[in-house]
Amino acid sequence: MCPHGVAAVLPTLFEGMAAQKWQTNEGACRMLQAIAERCPSQAAMCMPDIVPEVTKALGNARQAVKDAAAAAMTACMSAVSNKDLEQFIPMLIDTMQNPIKVPHCVHKLAATTFVQTVEAPTLSIMVPLLVRGLRHDNTTAIKRKAAVIIENMAKLVDNPLDAAPFLPSLLPGLEKVANEVADPECRSVAARAAKELNRVANEGQTVPPKKADLAVVAAALKELIAARNPSVAGDAVFAATLSYVASLSATLQDTKIFDFDEWNGVAVTPYLATFMGEEDAEAVTRAYLARAVEEAEREAAANAPIEEEGEELCNCEFSLAYGAKILLNNATMRLIRGRRYGLCGPNGVGKSTLMRAIANGQVCAVIHDLSSTFIHRLVVLGMVPHLPL
């Protein structure tokens, strides 16, 4: 199976997990495990769809199905490239099977400092646990720790669109804790976490990247094929292959993979060559890939930010922490000669820490050979004698 076809086969596997026969349930889980082990990066991208379905299989009455589901979940979670979570995978899966262990799991995670960028696959693993933590009956400490984890992870979200699908699950629980829990300190933590999530939500209110329309992709491929080999384009047997190739092409477009060797050697040409020969298949692949690249470039140009003109002194990406507290994650700093810049924010958010880091060369090691000086705030109180004019 082509690695880029993972998303296309998942619905069939999910149907198998929900089938009446336990042998089918087990087989679907084993197949998902094999896919995750063979195509880890593609499986990781599908984690928001995978986690809810495999979680249901973890509750199956048959032990064989439970074991297969646990193995599949382990393989899928291991495919997520987040070093912060690796050590917790067995505990997370055990907690999915035994909800009574939620407090222990939340406690362990709350004691961890998360530093890696949080993306949709990581959120798909963490959100179900955090929702349970916020709803935990009469345990203020667990609700507070769940809110702390949510706040810390929200600060590490680089792309707000990754978090958008999970906000409806987290925000209501946080707001309920912030408004109804008796402990004022817990309410304050939950309110702070809700504020951070709302910030992410507001940043995510942009137009999401355009997804490739499967029907449009199939029609374009069929047009190119017909130009080279009309009999193949109208073949009813070929229709199933065309549909699959269109899904692979759409996935490659959505993930911005435009490497010709990937399209020609793995995803498109091998399937088309079975019906129309290697040379024609490669020609169709090249022609469609050229269209896809052109469309992506137009979209990128339309969405590109308007940058300030002038001599650039610094243009870098950085992260900043104060102890275990994440202040900025994957932030960008661009400075233009002759401009004046200011930092605005309430006490304790890290303004002085950032200025000190800039002065020490921790943010941008070389700012075009310019030196930096950080002048600490100084307030002097005293009497000034009257000076005659």
C-alpha cells in the first residue's frame, strides 16, 4: 500500500472495528497497527480520526480485541513525534482502558514541563484525558492540574488551526471549573487556561488552507489521461484506480509534498502505468504535478504577509522560557533599521526577560554586528533644591 493512502483506507478499518464479529474487530486493529508501523508519519497526521475509534475498541468485551486495540494505539501514539509524551504512552493507554486511573495520570503529566511544539496529533492524545480530568467528580486538585496542563500546552501551539477542532471539547469544561468550583485558586487557574485557549481560538479565526477537492482532482487527472490514451480514460475497470490515485494526489497536495520522485516513484505513476504504460503515466504525473505546484504558489502568494521595507537587522525564530514557564514558543522577531519598537503587556508576562535575552544574544546571536544594551528600570526618589535662573 502507498503510504499516502493511509487516510483513504481508515474508514474501512473503522467499519471493521465496529463490526459485529469480534474476529473482524481484531483484524482491523491488527491492520491499523501494521499501517502505523510501516507509515508512521502518515498515521500521525490521522490521529484526530484514529484515537476516538480505537478508544472504542479498547472497551470491547473480548480480550483479544482489547489486546489488538492496545497494540494499535501504542503503534499510533509512537508515530507521533513528541518527545515529551513518549514516556507516558503506556500510562495513557492504560488510563484509556481504566478511567479510574485518570487522577494518577493527570498528576504525572502535570509534573512534566512540556517544551516541544504541540500539534494536532499530540492534542488528539491529550484532549480526551484532560476532558475527563476537568469533569472528575469532587476532586479540585485534579481539575486544577488539568487546567495547568491545558494552559501550558496551549502556549506551545504553533498553528492555531491544529487546536481549533479540540476547543469545543475543552472550553466548556474550563469555563465550568472557572465559574463553579469553590476553591478560588482553582477558579483562577482555570480562567487563565480558558483565556489562553480563547487567544488560540482568536488567532485561528483565519481562512484555513484550501483542501484539494477530490472530484476536481479526479476530473483533472482523467482529462490528462484522455489526452494520452482515450481508451483508458473511459475504461470502467480503471475508474476504481483513478479514484484511488486521485485520493493520493489530493493528500500530497494538502500536505504540500511536491517532490517529483515521490509522485512518480510511489504515489501516482506506478498505478497509472498498469493501464497506460510507463512513459504515458509519467507524462500525466508531470503534467498534473505542474498544475498542483502552480496552484500552491498562487495560494501562497495570495496569503503572504506584507512585510515592512527597509534594511533588515534581524529576522529569526526563537522560543523563550523562564524556569519551567514557557513565555514564547516559535515566535518570530524581525527588526528594521530606523524603526522604534516597544513591548506591551501586563506584569509577569516576560517583557524584561525577553529584553535581557536580546541583550545577551540568546534570541538572535548576531544582529548585523550591532551591539545591544539592556538598561534596567531605575526610580530615584528625593528632593531637588530650587535652582535660581
